[in-house]
Amino acid sequence: MTSRQRPLVGVSLKMYFGLARTRSYLTEVAALGAHAEACGVDAFVIPDFLSITTGIDLLRGTGIAVGAQDASWEDFGALTGEVSPAALAEAGVRYVELGHAERRRMFAEDDIVTARKAAAVARNGLVPLICFGENTRVDVEDAARVTIAQVLAALEDVPPEAEVVLGYEPNWAIGASEPASAEHVVGVTTRLREAVAHRTGTTRILYGGSAGPGLFAQVADGVDGLFLGRFAHDVANFRTVISEIGATRGTGPGTHDA
């Protein structure tokens, strides 16, 4: 297996739930903490901004981290409607999702914006979760060329010793009925791992884009985990994926790292 980083799995709730539904969901997810630890898998949830402190309270002590869906490139200032990465760190957030295809498409965020935000997140001791992916179906070499350029641009001002998570989400696979093929995912992420091999900080690669149960074993040679979407709205699916990752990576109950 290419990577032996501790596996990681998480879900972004985007703007699907209201406050009551989010609280109920997070309460269910809290019960997965012991299972994730037994499986040797790190886990996180990224709720909407209004629910972040609720999530931190509900998940405290469970081992499941809380993330944010975005952050400003400034720590503080006259930036109406923005969210400070310094304040997110103060609240207890660990991961900050950046550069998602929806942010790029709907809010015109480019590589420069993503890079500024990633630098701000890292300097506040948080972990940038940088999303990237090609827009259309192309072969592995072309997809790797596009995505490596996105990642290197986003990491330009992030110290090489900082921890980062790289979320590969081919835009054409987001919300699709099927994920990208295993051959494609492994091909692109293997090339990406080579491109960031100079980094000294923990650098984990996730696959997202219609990711769900049954997928990890197919792509494990290229990635360290999965970034889940609507499949994980059913907490039973979230638990199943955690179990599958632990079993595949040899970190689950009754297994050991090779």
C-alpha cells in the first residue's frame, strides 16, 4: 500500500440541515467516536457555521473533530459576513474546508483566494482541507496535471511542516450516481502524492465525489481516507465506512498494521 498515514474520514453537511436536524445528527455521530478509535481511524464532521459551537460541545471527548466550511484570509477586521480563522481556532475547530468546487463556481474563488485562505488557516494552527479536482472527464495524465497545479498553488504560502489534508473531488463526480473509477482516482492521487513528497508535515489525501460504503478498498492504494457527502447523512453509512477503512488499512479491531 502506498501510504501509511493514519486514515481519515469525514463529512461536510453543507447547508442541507436546519439547526434541530444538525443537533440530532451530531448527537448520533458522537456515538461513533469509540468505534472510530477502535478502528484506528480519525473522523470529523463539518457542520454549518451556526452549528459549529454546538458540534464542539456535543463531540467534545469523543475523538471526532469539528471542521468549518470556509474561513477568511484575514484574522480580524472590517470584513462583513466573513468568519475569522483565529476565532475558529479559539472555538476549537480543527479542519477548515477550502477551495470546494461550489465556492469556485458560485463565488468565483480562484487558486489565489484559496491560497490566501489556506495560509491564514495554517498560521492559526488549524488544518487546511484543500479541495481540488478537474472540471470535466479527462484521462489520468491530464487530470493529474490540472489538480497538481491547483494543489501546489493552494500550498504556496503554507509552511511545509504544517499539517494539511488534500481532498480530491473531480467536479464531474460530485453529486453523481457513481464515483470516479478506482483506476482514475489511484492514478491521479499517486501522482499528487509524488508532487507533495517534499512536505515534512502530515499530508493526507482523501477522495470525495459520490464517496460512500464499498469504495475505500478500491482506492486505498492512492488515498488515506474519504470525504463523504450525502451518503453519510445516514449515520449507519458513516459507521460502515469507518469500519471498512479500518479493515482495509489493518487498523480495525483484531487487526494490526503491517
